[in-house]
Amino acid sequence: MLGLPDGTRACLFDLDGVLTDTASVHAAAWKQMFDDFLAARAERDGTEFVPFDVKGDYGPYVDGKPRLDGTREFLRSRDVDLPEGGPGDAPDAATIHALSTRKNELVQEKISTVGVEVYPGSVRYLKAVRAAGLATAVVSSSANAEQVLDVAGLARYIDHRVDGVSAKQRGLPGKPAPDTFLAAAADLGVDRAHAVVFEDALAGVASGKAGGFGFVVGVDRLGHAEKLREQGADVVVTDLAELLDGDS
């Protein structure tokens, strides 16, 4: 009934773009932060301002990755070299940490003012997973995962959470490394062969594949189904409810 292999005991869900539409909130925050930085840099240096392109830049460089990594990788794609700085940097400083902090502040502001949209099909699926007695975890690079789950009313369906905060505390590298998913499965007491990864980001699907999990579900919210398959998704759906309806 769940569209998963026999023997599945746990479902490991990415949050942004899989359960909630916070991916669009994150994308808007990345764009605002980078555009402010790039515009100021272009004006100072007398060069052309080329804005952050959500369609072309979000997926390859920042989606699903820890904030600092996303900041580094996008800037590298524009041949911009900034010092790392540190967590105490002012948000307007020209460092990797400062820009990442500014992005996080924008996300929190948007979540508190706009709220969080939940995909109805994902709620249906979570309820079915719980009814089937499977364990659940959210595995997210976001430091705001707890806040989002509470605001969205999804915390009741989730047994465990490995997010940007706990990953940092535990020294776990972010996606596309498989460590956060492996930690979630281990915390639930489930062998990875009996755990399924649900991801919308290319880095996240690559993480599930690298971890040797029993099954990887790619969720195509951005129109890149073939790229999700190339990264290792065993099946690709546009909505989790398709797994219930047998349309995958």
C-alpha cells in the first residue's frame, strides 16, 4: 500500500520540498541574500550585476546542503572568493559565515511572517506510514527543522529528527555525504537495508544512494526527474500520494 519494498521498517524524510514547501521559502531567502551581496559587489567594482537564478542556481549549488556549503559552492560558481569568517560575524560582513547567517535570518523571518505550506499528499502518506507501524525520521540540513515541523503540525508523525543543529553537534558531514541518514537509521534501530530515503534534492538523493539504503524515492518538485534518477533514485514521483495511488 505504501509503494515500498517488502521488509521496509523505517522511512527517512527530507523536510524542505518533501513534506513542506519550505524549499520555496529557502530559495527566496537564498536569492534575496545573494542578490543583495552581488548587487553591492557589482556597484563597488563597476561590474555587471548577475542575479541569483532560482531555476539555474538553486538545485546545483545550495538545495539540500548545509548552509555554509551552499554559500561556498554558489560563490565558487561565480569565481567569488571570500574569507570563512566565524559564527560571530555581523550579518553584513563579507564572509562565508556572515552571508550564511543572513540567509538563515531571512528564512526565519519568512517562516514567522508567511508560515509553512504543507503538501497534502505528504500528510496522507505520513498518516499511512504511521498506520502501517513504520518508524519515521526527518533528516534535514536545515537548522530550522524543529520550528518548521511544529508550525506545520507535522511533529506528531515524526519519531526522530536529525537536522542541521544535531548534525553539527554530532560532527556529521552534510549531504551529499550519507552520514545524517545513516545516523537516523541507527538511532531508530533499523538497518539501512530496511530503511527508505525520501528526497527532492539532487544532493539528498546522492546521499541516500551513497548510504546503501534499501530504496530511494526521488520527489520531483523542480522538473528534474531524470537528474534525480541519475543521482540514484529508484523511483521518482511528483507527490508522495502517488505511492499510495499506485501511479509511480
